Amino acid sequence: MATDGEVLTPENPRGLRDLPFAVPNVTSAERARARRIADALRAHYPDAHCELNYRTPHELLIATILSAQTTDVGVNKATPALFKRFPKPMDYAASSAAEIEPFVKSLGFFRQKAKSVHSAMTDVVERFGGEVPRTMDELLTLRGVARKTANVVLGNAFGINVGFVVDTHIERLSKRFGLADWDANVQQVERRLCALMPRDRWCELSHQIIWHGRRACQARRKGCGDHPVCRGYGTCCELRG
Ligand code: SF4
């Protein structure tokens, strides 16, 4: 056992000391329960994956920027033509936000998103040699990129787990599963998940939780208490209101 409840194990060899925040203390019983939920999610959603379509790290970065407050399905409809017209980061940098807009106008906030995509790709070209950076700090310097987007890119494009993606599904499910308090904010949910879940599975688990949120865990909580992922873990339907 290291500091802050950090456990060094074969699956978590570096511990959590390199994270830019302190993880909360959790008990071994809480961690064991979280592990059982993680195993149930893996058993039920073994093929869970990022549902944004992309072929390269810069395409994933763009798709994730575009996905803010819209569906992955909507983004996947827009990106084929966008990626065809602008195959490389330098193609965006040589263009303008106004030239990107027509390709993303089916999405909400498309003017802001076009500006973010143009600015981020220009920075990738001018400051990072045309390669998407691989650190949280560098990614956060790009327009349109907050922790959630950076975690998506690092985990999926590079296999780097330095945080836990917390979208609306993961926030809701974490609370319904009893992994975070009902009144926890997004930052607190991320830190709890980092403390509770095996680090080498953070990215995989983010997809499995999102898949459960999209496919089973509806806002109304109707008829789902017997779901194999939830049964037996003291879910919201049984114990938590
Ligand atoms: S029991 Fe239903 S509402 Fe509760 S976490 Fe499971 S799927 Fe969601």
C-alpha cells in the first residue's frame, strides 16, 4: 500500500503517483466491489469500444471535439466527408474555420466546433510537428480540448491511462452503481473511479460503462434491476433510491 490509498499491483505497477491530482482514500472492500462491477461489465460488454469512427489520432481528436453535446451517430455521419476533404492536420491548418463549417453544420454549435478544429489542427502542425501530443498537459493547450476529450484521445489512440473519461453516462452510472456520491461533480467522479478501478482497464471500462448507459440504464430506471451487470451489487434500484 502506498499513499492516498494507492495500491501497487501487477496491473497497476506505477500506482497513481503521476496523476496531477490526489485520489481519494477508498477501502479495500470498496475496491473489491468496484472490481466485481468491472468484471460484470467486461463479461457483458466484451466488445465495447469507442463508437466514434476514426483511423488516426488526429481524426479521433477531431471527432471527439465534434462530439460535444451531440451524438456519436451524428458525428459519424459528418466526419467521412470532412476527413476526405482534409486528410491531414496540415490540410486544416492551410484552410480556415469558414471552410470547415459546411462539413459540420449538421452538428450543434458548429461554428464554435469548426473554429476549435481549425485551431487545434493548426497548433498540432505548428507546435507539435504534425503529431497529436501524447500528454494531458499538451492536449489541454489545444482549443476545444478539456480533460474528457484528452482522456478519450490518450486512452484510445495511445493506450495511455492518466485519467478516467467522465461523460453524462459515466457520471450517472457511477452514482447509480454507488461508486460515487449522488452530489459528486464530474471531477470528484473521475477521482473516485481512478481510486477504485484497475488502472490498466480505465479506457476499456469507460466504453463498457457508456455501453451499459446507452443500452440498458435508462433515465427512468424501468425494469432493469435484474440486469446481469447490476444484479447483486446493491444498485440504485435495490438500495439507492
Ligand atoms: S439497475 Fe437499472 S437504473 Fe440501476 S444501474 Fe442498473 S440499469 Fe441502471
